[in-house]
Amino acid sequence: MATKVAHLLAHKGDLVHTVEPDATVEGAAELMDRHGVGALVVSPNGRRLVGIVSERDIVRRVAREGAPALSLLVDAVMTGDVVTCTTTTSVDELAALMTARRVRHIPVVEDRQLLGLVSIGDVVRARMDELATERDELQAYVAGSY
């Protein structure tokens, strides 16, 4: 059975670091640094998703505009067309979605409520766990066959 996003959230937790759309880019970068994350969900209330801002969004804007970009508001640099998933999305579907859309963070949303955030690291970790389990099962099968 394929691992689902619900399983990822059960192990990593549902903590999502958010930033308000009217915060500055500099403030968002400071939050990312403080929490050790590569993206923040943009939300006016911590529950409703309006966008996502990543390190990539900030770096590209600073590369184009220089230091003045740090004074911009988050809603000017965020990605508004956010790729989301649900708790029933499989890890394989998530990996394909991340690859196709070239994103590293996907918010988990159901009934228009933010439930969590999964990263490419979460997907890789889950896939490695699946492979280790398969390896152990195969080794047990082969050892029991002889």
C-alpha cells in the first residue's frame, strides 16, 4: 500500500510556519532563517492559504531588483497559484507533482483549511523508508526460502 500524506503528517507533525501577506520580504526571510525552513505559507490568519513564498522567490526578486526588494511586501513576491495536496495524496503522486511543477513545498489543504506542509525532504525520507521496508521483506523472504 502506498504511503499517503496523512502518514507523513502523523510523523512530522502539522506545524506550518506562516507569514502575513503584508509582511516585508525581509521579515519573511528572517522567519525562514529563524525556523530553518525554505518556504512559508502566506496566510492572513494561519489557516487560510493565499500563497507561498520560498527562498527561490526571494532570491530571484533580489537578483532582479537588489536590496530594495527586501522592503517589498510578501504578496508582491509570493506564488499565488499554489500547488496543493490532500491527506489522501500518495507519496508517489506528490513526488510526480513536485517534479512536474518544479516545487519543493506543497501545502496540505482540505475543505479550504491548511492542515500541513510537505517538502521534498519529507517525500525523499518516506520513499527511503519504503525502500528499506521492501529490502527487509525481501531479505526475510529469501532467508526463509532456503
